[in-house]
Amino acid sequence: MAEPANDRGLVEGVLLAAVGAVSLTAERVEQLADALAERGGLRRDDARQIVEETAAHWRGEAGRIGERAGANVQKLLRDLGIVTRDDLEDLELRVAQLEHRLKQVEAPPRAVPPQH
């Protein structure tokens, strides 16, 4: 069944407004597909496909938004000179490596067995 592009956009908009599409469960997808089919004059399979495609799209968008927000926070922290947990852990590892090397250098030389 062909539907005009603006009708599909309206259905998607209503769907997104009615439900947090980022966290749709399989049961909720079925409920929404039934409701869209009943109210929107769509076949159930078409309605289910719209629900699943819209949910997948918004899950992807949520992931990208989260990644961008994380990157922006990291940049802001660097710009402000605030040390992040990762920075601190990296420095702790480097200090531990330097301490280990220093102990090796300061350790008394081991006796070398005579060679025959």
C-alpha cells in the first residue's frame, strides 16, 4: 500500500511523540503496530515496519548524540585544564613504569658467574 510521504512523516512524528522510541520493547512494538494499523488505515505489517524503522533510526541518533556529547565534554574538560579519570589512570601507569625502571637502575649489580 503506497502512502504519501507527508502521511508517513506524520505517522512517524506521532509515533515518536507518543513513545520513547529509543527504548521500545518487542511487546511495545507490537502494540504500536496494532494501534497504527487500526487508526492509520495501514496493514499491520506496514505499521510494524514503520515502528521498527523509526525506533532503529532514533536508537542510532541517540548513540550519535551521546558520542558527540561525550566528545564535547572531554574537550571542555581539556580546555578548562581539568584532569579526567582516564588521564589520571594513564599518569598512574606511567609513574608505576618509571618507578619500576628506576628500581632496576638503582639495584646493586648482580654477580656475574665466571665464564669457562
